[in-house]
Amino acid sequence: MADEVRDEYEEVNKKIRARMDKIGRKIMIMSGKGGVGKTTVTVNLAYELAKMGCKVGVLDTDLHGPNVAKMFGVEDKSLSSRDGVTILPVKVRENLVVMSLSFALEDPDAPVIWRGSLKMSAIRQFLSDVEWGELDYLLIDTPPGTGDEQLTVCQAIPELTGTIIVTTPQPVAILDARKSVNFSRKMGVAIIGVIENMSYLRCPGCGEEIPIFGKGGGRKMCSEMHVPLLGEVPMEIDLRSAEDEGKDWMDEGISHPSAEALKAIANEINNGTACSTSRDTSFLGTPSCSPSACASCTSNCPSRKK
Ligand SMILES: Nc1ncnc2c1ncn2[C@@H]1O[C@H](COP(=O)(O)OP(=O)(O)O)[C@@H](O)[C@H]1O
Ligand SMILES: [Mg+2]
């Protein structure tokens, strides 16, 4: 690396450091396969954590398919700046802000045709130049896989609290989710846990559980790979339609099994009862894992299921 390029890189690193120092937990949501529910999980965990009183930021690093703004119902908002240099994230609620490349695109149908180096610069700029302020959580949504975006996040935030891996129970999704587990391990990042999404669909007629993507795949993988299962989230039409309309469907006062599952996961994360499996578990506080969430956890929590 030429000297000037290295200096500039280090300068951005310093800015990222300063911004990240003001943020409590930085969590990257990832999956091997696309369409398994990463953005759904990110958006709904953000809503729940914000409702618990936490200050939450969401960073959308899915540069080719940025859906976060649409799911929050803020896709029409545009970016602003106080000083012409730094960028203010878009406010979803008083204590919930979001940053996505989609706010900077004039035509929502225009494809973003970028190579790795450009993607790396964009993500580093989101971390360095966005005025995140003091936050309890920064949730980082990613595209599928273990490529430029995930690598950039891990390298730019070495103190990343951990990853949440989303999968469906389907064997092809599990095959790819295993790679996300091993990616986190290779990067030395703690795995907060796995969320199995689309675990089943309840038949509106007879009430039977229909295992559209198979059954028990997430639990089996967690047990084989010794990572915690944070929860199983069923498929629901209301969840899908709320996301298309950009609504917080957990707010509607109706009890939905998917909402309950996501709420329980947000609680476990925020109360420190979610077990993490490698590096730095100090953020979890006094470990007191709930057996339902930690059936396959191998950490040293006293209450871990033997
Ligand atoms: N539990 C669920 N029930 C119903 N629809 C879901 C559920 N999880 C995700 N979806 C829908 O599936 C699609 C893919 O989810 P998304 O969160 O965009 O996945 P990813 O970010 O992994 O690509 C979206 O249309 C979303 O609304
Ligand atoms: Mg997504």
C-alpha cells in the first residue's frame, strides 16, 4: 500500500474507532443463503430493543439489495448533514436510526454495480462518517455469504460483539449457514447464536404445522456445531405483509407466534441470557442461560443444559 493510501486508511480507522467507542454492542446479522430472513430479523430485533428503551442504530450493508429502509417504512426519506461532511442517519423513531445506501439512490430500480474495493469504502464510510452518536446497539444487516461486506465489517470493527446467524431449517440453507459459523470462528468473532426462521407455517384452516422448509434443521446444526439456538420463528402472512407495508407489526396488539419468538430473542440478547460461544463473553454479564435458548450451548454458563 502506498504511503498516502495507508495514511488515509488509518485516518478512516481512527474515525471509525471514535464512532464505535460510543456504541455499546455491535452485532452483525448474517446468513449463508439469501432470502432466509436476515433483514426481517434485523428490523424486528431493532424495533423490540428500541421498545425496551435502548438506543438502536441499524446499518444496511446489503448494497446490492438494500431492503432495510423499505421494511422500516422510511424509504422516502433522504439523507441530511449538519456540516456538509458527516451524514445524519434517518430517524425511524426517537431512539431508532438507520443508514442505508438506498437513501442515496435516486432511482430505486437502479442496480448498484460495484466491485469489492468500492463496497469496502462505502461500508467504512457508513461507519466513519455517519453520526451514530451514543447507541446501545448497532445492528448490521448484511447480504448473504461471507464476502467483502462481512469481511469489511469484521476488520473495521475488531471489537464486534458477535454475529447472529439466520437460517431456515432447509438442508441447503443449513449447508450455507455452517459456513457463516465457521467464518465467525475464523474471524475470531463471538457467535451470539442462530435463529431458525420460517420454521413452519400454521395452516389457517386446520391449525396444523406445515414444515415447508423441513423440520429441526437449525436445532440439529446448532447441536452439531456447538452454537446456541436463539429461537425458532414461524412463517406468517401478516409478518410478510407488514414488512412490505413498512409497518411494525409487533405493535398491533395481536399475539403472533413469530412476534413472540422475536421478542423472546430480543429479551435474551438484551438481558444477557443469550450465550455466546467464543471470544469475549463479558458483555453477557452474569451467565444464566435459559435452557430453551441454550440447548446446545457449550460455554461455561452454570445453567447450561448438559
Ligand atoms: N417468518 C416469516 N414469515 C413470513 N415472511 C417472512 C418471514 N421471514 C421473512 N419473510 C419474508 O421473506 C422474504 C425474505 O426475507 P428477508 O428478511 O428479506 O431475507 P434476507 O434478508 O435474508 O434476504 C421477505 O419478503 C420477508 O418479508
Ligand atoms: Mg436482506
